[in-house]
Amino acid sequence: MALIPVENVGEVGIVKDINPWQLPPNVWSDGNNVRVEHGAIVKSPGYAEVMATCPVTPYHIVQLKYGTEAYWVIASLTSIRVYKTSNETWYDITRGSGAYNATADEGWTSTVLGGVLVMSNGFDQPQFWALSSGVPSTSTTMADLTNWSAGAGATHYPVSVRAFRSFLIALNLTEAGVPIPQKVKWSTEAATQAVPASWDETSATVDAGEYELADTKGAILDGLPLGDTFMIYKEDSIYSMSYVGTPFIFAFRQLSPSVGALAKNCVAEFDGGHFILGNGDVYINDGQRVKSILPHKIRDYIFGEIDGDSFERSFVVADYGNTEMWACFPTPTSATNQCNKAVVWNWTNNAFTIRDIPNLAHAGYGTVADPNSFTTWSAAIPTWSSALGTWTSTWSQSENVLVMASPTDTKLYRNASGNREDDADMTSFIERTGIAVTAQQQNDQSTVKRIKAIWPKMEVTGSGNTVNVYVGTQNSTEEVVSWSDAVAFNPDTQSKVSVRKSGKLYGVKFESTGDFDWRLDGYEIELDDAGRRGSRMSS
């Protein structure tokens, strides 16, 4: 009899692109609704509706903060609303000239220039929310971007508008009905808390200008600042845009001739770099080079799961408090063609996990309550063990979290709220198959192993809650895994799961469906070797 320890189970996370029998024992071959945390695998938190009843079908969400006041701006395809956290009230800030013409496939982008919110959808003039005495007013509506029509023309519609330094950068324009997908246009520098005074590239008195990135054929999809450089992401390439001053204002350099973004809103910043959901891979751009972070991990899974008819609805969002980047995408099983699956990369651990998401169009990161509001830990929405920050006697309801926009449900959801998916039970599991380690701690696919017990190193919240444990076996890599019946495991009262299974390859699965948390730090496998009797297998 031998005990085979499996430790550091959160070190790598889930790897689906390599055959399980080729992986180290602490790497998982499948899973859903779990995350890595401090070297362990934990159940993913649930989500719940926030900000009362959303008054519009939400397709885009962004938070603005001004001192202690926070606003959530929500865009539908035709209108824009804002939620003021201090009084928990919705306001209609749709432009006075009428409804917008956004589409579900194109969506919105948003940016903040000197405190001023600017938004674009590719079918209307860019919109802005003016400031008064340094803050926006809920009695003021969005409006067509001032001075845009004077310089760029009233029928010039950019796919994306982003702030960089004191400039606004417009990307992929349609001018008088003619698409110019490779054009970059920039404003003159804006005064503090104001929008730019001109976009006129022909004027010798301002530093506005434009440029076409025609070295590669793909259309421009989006862009984001990275340090002192603005990165432009096309379908098939990446360019840097650096400020050089007069007379050229900006210099352009091709950073990659072959890597691009999958869609707009598919790039997010973290720790001095950009995370990119690309066309066929996931990359990191540090400003100097672009490299894949998915080789032999989970790339084939992602791009095998993305729905080819609605891939442009994919997006990425950063959960900075948990050092996680979410690559969200629709699968063919999404009834509404919205994002129903996320592959989550923990950049601290360089580990990947997978989770379900509620048919999202977009997500934002910020506070969900009055920043001056506090509650006790016993009354907190998340449990103390899953909440962000330091455990003290009080907890701020304004902790930063992901807020997710679901047009399917016409709801806004707060991530990391309880252990349920809105009001439904959430099934979480982590699984590893194809382990060939013998009692002598050798990797041998020809030896039959008798599995007697699993000794989980596990914590579960709540008295009496249990996690189901399964043991699986195979006699060959081509054989379907034969799983044992589920055995309910309560770490408060049990130390092991007794099971009898034999095979040349074995595996283990931990699964729960219930309103509680769990954490798995490792486990031990109790087994004997039965020799090379490939034809004999008992259950």
C-alpha cells in the first residue's frame, strides 16, 4: 500500500490541449466554475443582481468615479442610463437628438479623457457627458461630441474612440457612408476636463491629424494606451503610436505583422502589459514584443468552443482584485449568441480555469455601493473568506468587483456574490484523468493499480455540506473513463473517501452543487500495484 501525494493543485490550473496522461499529477484535465487561489483550487463565487431593476437592455457598462461619488453608465443599443451609487437611482442621459443606432455585433466602446466620458458605437457620432465644476450632472444628457462635426464631418462614425495623453484617438472610420477601416484620426490636445477643440487635420494651428495603417490588410478593431505609447489592434497586426510632437505629432511602428485582436473590447491592461484575445490565440503585449500565453494549455479548447457566427461579441475584462483576466466568448450552446463561457487567466499564478457566465455582452470593474457605506462581516454579501482585501471588523460594500451586463436577462450581475448563479444552484467541478503513477512513484501506463481511497486536503463552509468525490479508471488511453459512484465527503467528519477501482490509468473528480464554498489544497491517493495484467480490471 502506498500514499501518492498530489500537492500544489492550483499551480497550473486546467490544461485541455495536452493528453491527460502526459500531464503532471497536479495539473487538471477539466473543470468548470472553479478558480485558483493561493496555490489551491476553490469553488468560483456566484453572482447576483445589483443596482435594482436595470431600466434598459444592457450592452455596455463602465464606471466613473469622482471623489466619493461613483456612477455606472449603462448603454443599450438605443439609449444610455446612469446609476448613481450614493442615492441608488437611475437617470436617463440619452442624447436629446434621439435614439442611437448601435448593433449587438458591433457594440460600444468607452473612454475617459480628463474626467469626461466619451463613447462610440460605429454608427453614430461619438458621445460625451459634459462636466460641471469637475463632475457630471444627472440632469445633463450625453451629446454629440463637440467640435467633431466641424472638423471630421457629421457623418464620420468611428468604430472605437480612446483617450491617450490629452488626445482622443478615433479608430476605423466611416466617412460619408464610405468605410475606411484602416484610418486613425486624432484630435488636438484637450484642455483639462474638456473635450478637444478641433479634429481638423488641415489646420496649421492645431495638432490634429490622421493616418492610414495600410501595411496590413486587416481592419482596425480597437486600441488602448500602454505606458507612453498607444497600441492599435487590427484584425491581423499590431501597431504602436508614439507622441513625437510637431510637425508629425505621432509616429507609427508595426509591432507585429501577424498578431491581431479578435474583436473590439478584446484587449485589457494589467501590470504594464496588454492581455489580448486574438484571432486563434491569446497574447501578452509588453510594448516591445507580443507572445502567446497559451501554448499547449487551453488554446485549442477556447477556439474550438467560440461560436464562429458570433465571435465578434467576445470581450475581455480584468478583475484586478483577484489578478484575473476573463476572456469571455459565446459558444454554440448560447441560445442568445451572447457570451456564456469565460476562460480565466490568473496572471499571478499563470494558471487557467473555466467558468459559466450569464449570457453577457460586456462587463466592468468597480464599486457597487456607496463608497462610504459599511456593514459588519456577519452581514456582508460575500463570506469573509472570499471577500477581497484584509479581514477586519468591518467590510465596505464598495469593494471593487466585476459587474456584468446581460442583455438576455436584462440584468446587471455582481460577481463574487454568494454561491449561486442568480437564484439557481451552481455546479462546480475539477477533474483529472490519465494518472499513471505507481505505488513506487513511477509513471507506468502498463501496470494495473488498485485504488483504495482518496484523502482530500479540503475545507467546506457550512455544517453538514459535502463535496462529491469520484474515482475513474482506464485500461488504455483510448478507453472511456469508468467512474465510480459519487461518494459524499464532509471534511468536518471524514478524512478519506473509501473506493475500490482498478485500472492502468486512474483519475479523480471533485464536484459540488450547493450554496456553500469549498477549497482543495491537495489530496493523497491510496493504491497498490497489481502488476501488468492488462486484461483484468475490477470495479
